[in-house]
Amino acid sequence: MTDAAVAGEARSRRTTALALLAVGALVLAGVLILRLQPAASKDVIPPSGSPVAPPAPMAARPVGDSPMPPLVFPAPSEAPIPDPEALKALEERLITVESRIDALGPRLGSVEHTLDLANEALGGITGQLATLLARVPEPHKAAPRKVVRRAPTKPRRLPLPEIVAIDRWGDADNATLRNADGSIRFVRVGDTVGKATIAAIDASAAAVTVRLPDGKSTTLKVTP
């Protein structure tokens, strides 16, 4: 709503209020006239002791042979007299309402201007968002990764010692071993060589049985 429209609406309300006040004044004047008429007619009629007799009331003459009943007019009803204080309070209230309406005009104009600015800002944000969405590239599906299955590595062969000789000392067989680094060692059944365990020594067969960590056993012969 513009300032001109607000001012026009306030002017129209002011005109309506003035018209209502004028109508109220006319009604008040009519009531006062009606209240003064009976008093004036009583002053004109002479008292009963006066030598001049009052005029006889006029009666309607019958038409033809049928008598007409006399005309009876209802007595005028007394309208309530408006309170001047109430009228003054009503006028002051109308003036207050008009002043508030006039004060609302600039505020409504400011609110309308703010709404226009907000709409413009919203339109700008919408345009920027559309531009950003247009710049965003479409997502590309990633190529499936090729899974390379590696062949299981073969377990490393446990280096075994070399059997140099088998002798019998006392009541037990003993074996003389040469390790990979060239060192010599004497072992019996139950001794550990690296990660292997001496399971049996057979002097007649010139062989030594070794139990590996995986539970398997292997037989080593005396190197000639």
C-alpha cells in the first residue's frame, strides 16, 4: 500500500466521522423541537377560568349514513437526549483513531519498502544459486577397481644342519652336526636345532630324524 492510498483512506474515514457527527446533531435538534412543541401549545390554550372559551375540537364528519370513528393520533415518543459528554468523548476517540491511522501511513510505507528490498534480495540469491548449480559438474561413476589376487607365498625352507657323524656314548646315541655357518654341535634326542627338534638318532642306519615346526618329520643321513 502506497502513501497516497493510506492518506486517501484516512481522509475517507475522517469524512465518514464528520458525516456521522452531522447526522447526530440533526437528530438532537429534531428531539429538542419535539420536546418544545407540547410546551408551546400549553401556553396558547387559555385556562379554564378565562372568559374566552377554547375552540371546540374538530371532528370528522360522517360520509353518508355510516358514522366515522374519530381519528386518533399516537402521542409522539420521547427520544433519549444524547449526552454531550458522551458525544465529546466519541469525537475525541475518533480524532485519536484518525491520528493513529495517519501515523500508520509512514510505517506501512516503510514496511512495503522493506518487503520490496527483501524480494529483490531473494531474487538475487535465487539467481546466484541457479548459477552455482549450473557450474557443478555431473558426478562421474568411478571405474571399478581391479582386484589383483596374489599367489600365496611358499613357506621358506628351513635350513637344516648337516650330519657329520653318529656315535654312541654310554647308553645313548649322539650326533655331530655342522650348522650352516660351519659351526659343529653335538646333540641328543630332544635337543633343539634352530626351530627343529631332534626326534630320533639311529646309529645303525646312520640317520637322524628331525621334527619340523609344522609337525612334519624329515630324516637326515650322515654325509659321506
